[in-house]
Amino acid sequence: METERRYSQMTKHELNEEIAQLREKARKAEQLGMVNEFAVLQRKSIMAQAYLLDPSDFKSGEIYGIIGDPGNYFKVDYMNGVFAWGFRLQGDGKEEALPISLLQNK
């Protein structure tokens, strides 16, 4: 039985391999019309990508574009690991957390 390793424990090389595998599985799931599987694999890939970034590059009080959501922006209130907590400027004002891999860094 293969044990799952946390992304936080992987090297950059291992993360890049994991991302490539997830993207390939997602591509196949999309081709087969497996919408839910595709969405799950896509989210896993986004999470793995977050661990390749430096959280200190993202600052509280700053506003970032949201990758894959053109015209929408996210204001960061605070950072917690690879998650930025804040709210969408055009949203309902509810606090949410986004992986930093979804934020467009300037």
C-alpha cells in the first residue's frame, strides 16, 4: 500500500512530478466526461502548486487578481501557510481562504 505524503513534505522536484501526474489524470477524466473527478484532480493540482510558491510574496492588505477568474479580485486579510484569507471584492463579503497558487502575484 502506497502511503500519501503531504505536499508540505515533498521536494520541489516531487511536487512538479505530482502536478504533472495530476494534470494528466485530470486531462483523461475530462476526456471521459468525468466532471467530478476532473474537478477534484484540478483542485489537488492547484494545492500542490501552492507549495512551490513562497507565502511571504503575498502581503496582507494587498489585492490580487484570481487566476482562472478574470475581472475578479481578492483582498488578503492575513496569511496562514499557503492560504490567503480574505474576501473577493465583487463577492458577498464573506471571509474565505484561497491557495496562493490562485492569486496573480504582481
